[in-house]
Amino acid sequence: MKIVIVGAGLGGLVCGRILQRAGHTVEILEASDGVGGRVRSDRVNGFTLERGFQVLFTAYPAARRQLDFDQLDLQTFDPGAVISKDGQRYTLSDPLRDPASVISSALAPVVTLRDKVKTGLLAASLIRKSIGETIAGPDTTIEEYLKQEGFSEKYINNFVRPFFGGVYLDNSLKNSAKAFKFDFKMLSQGRTTLPAAGISRIPAQIATELFTRNAIRLNSKVTGLVKDKSGRYTGAKLEGGETVMGDVVVVSTPAPEAARLTGLDMPKGQTSTINLYYSGSAPLYSGKKIVLNANPDPFVNNLVLVTNISPQHAPAGQHLLSCTVLGVPDESDETLYRKGLDDLKGIFKGDAKAEAALPGYKPLAVYRIPYGQFAQPPGIHPTLPDNCSGLPGLFFASEFTEASSQNAAMVSGEKAARLILKG
């Protein structure tokens, strides 16, 4: 059997590799010049830049099944975060996994002691539960869930809003509490990591076997799908007129493109982000934690000195700073860089070392990502499309069948492959 897969994101790659290993012929058609979809890295002037701030949670079940972590040379973040608030920086961390931060975390007034205790209890509770148990029951917003659990406004605004605002590219906390609980569980029971050679090593590793058999065609934009006389999906039309035929078709694209190709209803809405990169010759801070901006009206939501975690991301003697902006303001690169630097001054206000280093940081690159994730309001997950479209010969292998994450994309690829193998 031959399977035509539209899109070389994580879902399509996983699906294709499983089917190829099962002895079937696979042809993956990718519109861009590389695999991975939104999970991509670039090399710019000796720096490795991710297309949007991205990490890999080692607790992701699908990642553990599909990836060789040792081969990825994973570099690990320290648990917790540094919170910038009113000219001060406070450390919050997991005392069991980060004993060096026990005292500073316990004394941090940016959240209450009760919040710290409840965070530990929530983490322990979620670790003990299966994923099914974690996401069972009715859904609500993240903010409503946290209030129901007794967390304070300080905790919600100073930690959860910037931290999970960066995870979901939306700091309103109106997203699904089920998604929050899943991600909190992943954060609590595994490591947060980044491949030394960049996040693109993840799709590249999955794609290796497929490239070996010439199963991936890059720069091959699909303009439409093909059906036979009976209405069964059997192929795809490429820009330029070529038709690629097969026995079944798998669509592995973002939801808007899947809707265009199939005419079927797909998840509506999206969250967006801008990723600003700066380079400097001196570090702004030490340690391997993410820095959250809990000041009023933030422009930079969160930042990380990538080279503290992965020195390989920059040339020797240089440091790489990644800043996440929520939304995609319609402003010039120069304006975005300037506003980012202005906000960084507020984030590190009063830190003599950082204030001395910051003037040496220069703009390096800006990534505008209008479609970072599909929107995940409460109750959306049971309404998402199935891997089997219900139409003959047409399947989906993309995050929009599960949730918006790397794990979800890989799970979707696995499920689509199993359905096709069942016949």
C-alpha cells in the first residue's frame, strides 16, 4: 500500500515512519524547505535560533516512545523560574529537584507560603495520577481552576500568568484547565530540555529513516487533494500541476490548511507570538531558569539566556538571549527590538551585573509567528476531529486531533498509522 502524507510536521513524520517500518510505501509532501513544521531551528551568524521559544518535556509519553533522548544530546533547564517584579527578582523552584534554591525559594514573597505548599501538593497529586485521570471530569478555565483550588491572586498573576502565558502564548488564563493539568504533570515528573543542536533535531531524528528511502519531498506545495470516481481520496495535486497518487491520503498540516484542503470543519482561533533574539558578550544572569516578567503591562512575557542552558547555541564567547512577546504587534523590527530592550531594562532594574551587560546586547533576529497554536478554550478537546475523517481514504495526523503540543502531534501520528494498518 502507498500512503500520501501532506505535511512533514511531527505528526506526519511519526505516521510515515510507522507505516514505512510496517513495509508500506510512504511519500510525504512538504511545502517548505525542511521538516518539522513549527518545530524548526535556523543557523544565523553562528547562532542556533529556534523559530519561537520551544522546549522538550522528557515526560511526554509519545516523545519517550518515538525519540532517542541520548542521541538528541538534551540540555536541561533548572526547575522553576526567576520572577521579575517591581525592580526585584525572586526565585521559585521545586525544593526536591533543585535543593540549591530551597532557601531563596522559601523566602520569595512574590507568592504566599500557602501557594508554595499547594504547588508541591498539586505536583505530587498529578504525578500519582494517570493521564486519563488527570484530564477526567468537567473542564473550566485555568484561572477558575486555580481559584477553586485555593491559589492566591499573587500566585496566579505573578507566576502562572507569565509562565503558562508563555506555554499557551496567551496570558489571559482562559485556556482549558485540562491542558494546564496535563502540562503541569509533564513539568513535574520530567525534565525541561533543549537539544544541543537545536529543536529541529527532534523532527530530523524521526525523518532520518524516511529520507534514507527518499520518502520526503521538500518544496512540494499541495494545492488540492485527489479523489477517484467513487469519492475515495487517492492523492494530492502539487503546485505546478503534478499529481502524486496513492491508496490513502493523510493530512498533517495546521488546522487552517487542513480546512482549506478538505473543506471540513477544523478548530477555529489561534494564539500568536513574536520571538526576539539578541546577542551579547557577557551573561545577563546566571543559572538555567526561565525569567518571567510579572511587571504591569509587560511587552516581553518571558525570556531565557539560552546559552546558560546550551552553550552550543552560540559561538564561543557569545551569549544568546531569547525573548517571547505574546501576539504579533504590527510594528517594524526596529520598534520591536527597541521595545524589547526597554522592557529588559525594567526586568533587570537594580541588578548591577545585568545593567552593565545589557548595553552590549544587539538585535540578532525576529520571528513573527501568527499561528503558534490553535486556541484551546475549555471543553474543546472532545470536539476535535478524529484521525479518521469519516471520508473514504482520508486521515489526519496533526495536533488538532488531540491538543496543541509536540506530544499531541506525535500521538496523532501514531493513531493515524494504527488506523491505516488496521485497514
